[in-house]
Amino acid sequence: MQNSVTDLAVEAWPIERVRPYEGNPRIIPEAAIKKVAASIETYGWRQPLVVDKEGVLVVGHARLLAAKRLGLTHVPVHVAADLTPEQARAYRLADNRTGEESRWNPDALDFELRELGAVGFDLKLAGFDPVELPGEPPQFETVSFDAVKPLDEKKAVACPNCGHRFQPS
């Protein structure tokens, strides 16, 4: 291990000083940004952003976007000055990939969510939408078949490769 927990210094940086990594291979959907923003508002900052010695973001792209969405002017930052550029790139990937390796224990998750729900806790603040909650069927709006329009209208389509436009038959 290259450093110890005593080396984990956290600084408050102006948000504009943190530079997102241009080649970030993760796509961060709007729903994720909203959930992270709600988490920061509810629980405060519990994980700093991690940047390299040049101020380029290594870990925390979603948190940075959420902080901007919230209009924050400063963010907690750990400068991983000891990482080589290659290590920073690998850590950026590993931090995201390792979370994908875990999965939920459905019984334990069900218990935790039900316990929180029983005391009136807003489960959205735990990152779960109502349709994701175990044991609760999703609620759908009833629509009359008379309200659904037939798909008779055919529009011209463009080939995404060559751009040729054609009318489907």
C-alpha cells in the first residue's frame, strides 16, 4: 500500500478549479445526477472528489455534476499527488468497475427498505424510486384504447451510416 489513511488530506476547493476528465468513459444519466444531488443535500459530503496533481478529476464525476447542479461554490477534494498518470487512469476505471461487481442481497435490501419505510423515511433519499422497491408493484396509469392513436403515419427515415433518406413501406 502506497499511503496510509493519515495521508488522506481533504481540502476545500472552488468548484471551478476541479477539471473534469475529458476522456471519462462513464455516461452519467440525469437521474443519477439528481439522486447524487439529493444525497449531498440530505447527508452532506461524505466522500471527497479525488483529483490528480494537475487538478483533473480522477474519482467523483457524478458528485461534481451534482454539486454544480446545487450551485455549490466549493467542494471537498483529495489530491492524489502520489499517483502516476497511468495509475490515475487505472484508478478512475477501477473505482467505477468495482461497484459493478457487487449485487444486492434481496432479503437484506427488502428488510432495510421496509424498516426505513416503517418510520416514514423517504426512500427516494436512499436512491430508490418507488417502482424499484421490492414487494411493491409499480403503479401504472390506466389509458383507454380509444385514446391511443394508430401508427398509420409513416415518416421518412435517414440511414445513420450514409444519410440516405427513404420512406418505409
